[in-house]
Amino acid sequence: MTAASRRRHAPADPWVPLTDALDEIGISRATYYRWRDRGYAPEVRRLPNGHLRMRRSVLDAFLNDLEVA
């Protein structure tokens, strides 16, 4: 096995930490949880260590929907 074949590639759709996503959207964590309870917020996943992550594609789609509205 060559060194190039062992090299890991960045995922095509990376996970974004929730805090970074909220900064990009421009809302507080409290607003995010309020939106989530109302079914408005983008989907996140909880990692085994308890951290929340959002897919870049989900975040971009959400931001695009905000621009249209």
C-alpha cells in the first residue's frame, strides 16, 4: 500500500460544529433551540462525545431558504 492510498480525504459534505453554524446564521443558541422546538431549525446530529454537528449541505440549504424568504 502506498502512502497516497493511505491518505485520508476530506469528506465531500463535512460536519460543522453547531457553534460555528450558529455564528454563520447569526443567531444565539437559545434562538436555535426555540426554532428547533417549532420545527424550523436545520437538522443536527449528536456525536458520542455529546457535541452537536450540522452537515455543510444542510446549513447551506437553510441559509439559501432564509435568503429567499
